[in-house]
Amino acid sequence: MDRYNFPDACGHFGQYGGVYVAETLMTALDELKNEYARVKADPAFWQEFHYELKHYVGRPSPIYHAKRWSDALGGAQIYFKREDLNHTGAHKINNAIGQALLARRMGKQRVIAETGAGQHGVASATVAARYGMECVVYMGAEDIKRQSPNVFRMKLLGATVVPVESGSQTLKDALNEAMRDWVTNIDSTFYILGTAAGPHPYPMLVRDFVSVIGTESKVQMPELIGRQPDVIVACVGGGSNAIGLFHPYIDVPGVRIVGVEAGGHGLSSGRHAAPISSGAAVGVLHGAKSYLMQDRNGQIVETHSVSAGLDYPGVGPEHSHLKDIGRAEYVAINDDEALQAFHHCCRLEGIIPALESSHALAWAGKVAPEMTKDQVILVNLSGRGDKDINTVAGLTGISL
Ligand SMILES: *Cc1c(COP(=O)(O)O)cnc(C)c1O
């Protein structure tokens, strides 16, 4: 495991990660790092965390054999880790609860969050209501228009949603604005970051909270099939649901690990959100070094994906490192392929998956026919697709 013991004390995953922020944020990040070091060694914290996951989120989430779809494909058996069944409908609540408990221990009464599709905003608003904290969510003005049901959910839960009008008015701009708020209100405020990215210690602590996904799977798969799966696969936006499944499996030999990025209109079109699989250069965004979609001047390029949750130009630093050391592979699935897998999952399994998760499904559906019937693929079904019905309706012409 030594080889896989990252990050180091400064938050480096190989050459990636670190703390590339303005001096004004260093105090807050140091405070968070020190508190998390105490928490990591405190069994009472983890006991409460797991109590909340069980009684509030509904964990453990089951693993389901997608038998009809596997039979139709005629190859490997496909299993789903059902994060879509969590309270609020995705894996994001696991991380939001962990960070809210941290905030409470640190005496912070106000939490802020950034959100793209609105799933992390909803998870943050949910835990703020649950623990009695004030909640402000930064969301790009463009995303507010695209994701109105989630905006309404946040408001019902008592959060203030602040439209961000700068830049492309999407997720990366919301993240900038949340960081700006944090600098200004450091004493009262905890920043609940929504993915396994950002400056140290976020990629580490988010990973630790979402690793419950892989830790459960490692127990559940042997119960179901008598062994671990041959392949595990998850979609990669910032990388939290993927690292949550992957991390506990890193030191398990023989398990192939595959991250699926958003191929958008195809890698050659330039209209995608696939920094690793498109061979992007290394750069710094939102406080950490990682693979990053940028132009020749290092300016962030605009991304595209049919799924708002994958529409991000960077990726968490642990994924960049796993790619470099060859422990995980990264591939891209384009919009059309994801949409097709979405429909197969609806019709053959009676499960409406999130468009993000549909990217992982599509990759599994592509490789399963080339594998034998006794081989097993475990797909992380990161969320449910209720939030995506308007997008799908717009793309397929099926009327609502
Ligand atoms: C937000 C989201 C993602 C992408 O975020 P990661 O941090 O890469 O996991 C994937 N699936 C669902 C359902 C989401 O809500």
C-alpha cells in the first residue's frame, strides 16, 4: 500500500495537487487541515458520520445485478452500485455530510457551496437544514436557467442561491465566487467543496468521505459473487464519485480501474470535458495542479457535455496521478453514446440514471460484449436521472 499512500503532508499526489492559492486563503486552509488531522484520528467523529449515513442517507446502498441488460449485451455481467438510491439522489450527500460535521466541530454557523447542475447545491442546502446552519450557494447564471428544479429545491430547503454573472456563467465561475466569499468571511464560514478537487486538504478529505462507496462494494461483491469484480468503472467530472469507488480498490490486484470522462461532441471536435483522455497539459485551477483543458496561453477553454455535472475543465489531482502511475485508465464517452445508454438502462432495468452516470454505463455497454459471461463489471451509478428529464426531452423529442 506504501506506493499508494498519497497525498503527502503538503497535499501532493505525485506532481499533482498542492495549495496554489492567495495568501489570504492560507489561514483558512491551514485551520481546516489541522482540524481534519484531529478528526481523522477521532473515532467519535466517524461514528457519528456513519450513523448519519445509515439513518439519514440510507446506507449501505445496494449492489444490483443488471441481468436483462447484461443478457442483451451477451458478454460480461454488469452490476450497479446504487448511489442513485441515496437521500437527495446522488453520491454527493456523503461528502456534504462529512464536511457539515466538520463545520459544526469548527463552530462555523454559515456554510457556502458552489454548484453546477445543482446536485451539490441541493446536498449542501440539505445538510445545512439538517444541522441548523445558514447556507449560501453560488451558481452560474447560465446553470440557474438550465437547472431550475434544483434551484427551487435549494430555496425550499432554506438556502440563498446567488447567481454568478462572470465568465461563462457556469461551474468554474461559481467556484471562483465561492472562494472569494470564503476569503471575505473566513471566521464565520465553512466552504463545502463539491468534488475531489481544489486546494489541499479538500481532495483528500472529500475522497475519505466518499470512499464509503468502494469500502461497501469490497464487502458486497464477495457476498454476491464470491469475489471482487474484474473491472470497476465510474464517470469523472471533478472526480469524487469515481475516487470514492476507486480508492479502496487501488491496492487490490487484478481489478481494472476505468474513469469515464465526458467526450461531448467527440474529442476531435474540441467540444468536450475530457482533460485526461484528450491529453490536456498540466496546469493550475482552483488551487491545485492537475490535467487541465487550456489554450496555448494557459487560459481555460470552454467545455461541453450533455451532462452539467461533468462539464468541468479540470479533474481532481488523485486521478491525474493514478493515470500517470498506470493504476487507472481514463476514456471518453460522447453525448450520443451516453444518451443511448441512458435509454437502455431505463427500458431494460427500470432505472432512470443520471446523464453523468450514463457515461460510465455506456462504456460498460461497449466493452461487455467483448468479455466472457463469467466476467464482472461494477458500474458506479452515481445518481438518478430525474433532474435530467428536461434535457433528455429536448434532445430526443419525446414530449413530457
Ligand atoms: C456531480 C455529479 C457527478 C460528477 O461529479 P464527480 O465529482 O466527478 O463525481 C457525477 N454524477 C452525478 C450524479 C453527479 O451529481
